[in-house]
Amino acid sequence: MVRLKEVAALAGVHPATASRALNPQTAPKVKAATLERVKAAALELDYRVNTQAANLRKKRSGLIGVVMRDFTNMMLPIMFKGIEDRLRKSGYVALLGTTYADADRKRDLYRTFMDRRVDGMIVTYADRIDEDLERVRSARVPSVLINRSTLSGGESRVLPDIAIAMTQIVDHLAGFGHTEFGYIAGPENSAMSDRKSEAFRAAIGRHELHVGEERMVRPVLATDDEGERIALRLLTQHPELTALVCSNDLLAIGALRAAAKLGLGCPKDISVSGFNDIPFLDRIEPPLTTASIPHYEMGYAAAERLVREIAGERDLESEIVFPSSIVVRRSTGPVRA
């Protein structure tokens, strides 16, 4: 088995320097030319760093648990790439688990991560009151939420600027003359749904408009099937509606299907908007107007925040907010005559 001192000899450096160069935590402190020589020597000799032994010395596992609901929301794979790209730079391995919105599966996933002694967790799916996440905090395992929050408010969060994005969507639709709005909110168990609903109400209020509770409906899950079900109900019970604002893109895709089933043209009869700007929205018919958030960058930032906390940095920001903005496509247009 190739030893570190052989790598150091081939690279012409001290073994301690070779060790620093091959450690993702300390490699940035090594001069670029030296770093390249050591990496080339390690590759030539097929040297493998014993990460397990190193982690045992540091009393760490080198593992980060990542919690997602599922991959029907196509922004999540992009977020995960950002997470993984940043974690790899510091030598961490991401363990990805999905909950499929099942409480028992979610509880088992958290327990599995804790049994594996993960060094931290990144969470993209959290309940309004999340007992599983509270147990993680009680165990003093660092965690960061992406595009989620809880009522306890004790977590670190990476969020989009919901208020700005919702304001831009409502301003865009009001500029087309829309005054009769419906809103498909997020699920009841989501604290982020509350934030979006509040932002929608505030944006509507700035135009001196009012949307009654009967026109603001929460789905069971934020899926396209639920979006279709709720939109069918809203558009049937409230034929005066000319604009449907949806709290995510999957709900909006379902709303487009509902409009088509009812024989309504979009945007001729009803304008529909989403939120998140998941991939391929420009390829559906009609292409969906939505609020765009930086999926990759938010994932990367969450991993960066977690790595710094694990390293013992203090006075870190508890909330990182990324700018978001409207992307106008053909699902929105002037109010019908």
C-alpha cells in the first residue's frame, strides 16, 4: 500500500505539506504550484487518503444528511448539485434521503441519519412544527433549511426573497388590468406557505384589492394534481376570476390543466402564474410566468453555511436571503374584455 511519505518524496515536499495538500480542509492554505505537484504525485502512485481514520481522530463521520420530499419538484436536483459541489470541496459526502411527505418515513430517515452520526443536516422539507428537526437540534447536530422555515424559528435558513417576487407577480397582473384574483397557497403544514400567503395579501393590498378567504385555498400537497383539483373548484365556483396566482410551479401546471378542461383559454380567459421557475416551464403550453429563484446557489450557500458551523465558526448569519424576480412568459396577459 502506498504511504504518504512516498507521495511527498515524489512531489519533493515534506510529508506534513503533502498531508495538508490532500486534506480538503487545509488544501486552500497550500501554494497552488505545490498543491498541483502533490495531487499529481498522489494520482501517479494511486494514493488513497484514509478518510475513515482521519474522521475517527476528529470524532466526525464526514457525512451530511440531506432531506428532500421527492424529485417531482425539478428544482430539487439542481439544489442538490449545489449542496454536493460545496460539500465535496471540504471532503464531505452527502447522504440523500426522501420522505415522500410520509411522517413515518421522515421519522425513520432522521433516525437513520442520526444513527450514522452525520456531522450535519440540510433540509428542504420541514413541517410547520417539526419534531424530527427539534430532536436534531437537541442532539446539537448543525442543520440548515433551504426554502423552508418552522414556527420555532430556531433554525438557520436559506430563502428566496418572497415579498419582492410576489409583489412583482401581482404588479405584473394588475398592470394587465386584473382585479379578480384567486390564490392557490401551499400546504397547511408548511410555515413557508404562511410567508407566501402574507406576501400575496400585502401585494394585493398595495393595489387596494381584496381577495376573500374563499378564493385562497390550501392543497393537501403542493403537487400538480392538487393544483388541478383546486383550480377546477375555484374556476367553477368563481367564474369571475381572471387571474390565478399559485405558490409553486407544480400547482400552476395543474391549474393550466384545469383551465383547459373547462375550455378556458390561457391567458385569453384566465392568467396563471407559478413560483420557483423549475426546469422546462418554457417548453409547456403556454409557457408559465413564474418567480425565479436561484436553485443551485441556494443549495451551495446552505452547504457553505453548514460547513462553516461544523468548523466551529461563530456569529454566522441565521438567515440568508437570495434575490428572486419574475420571469414573464405567455401564461399571463391582459384581462379578458
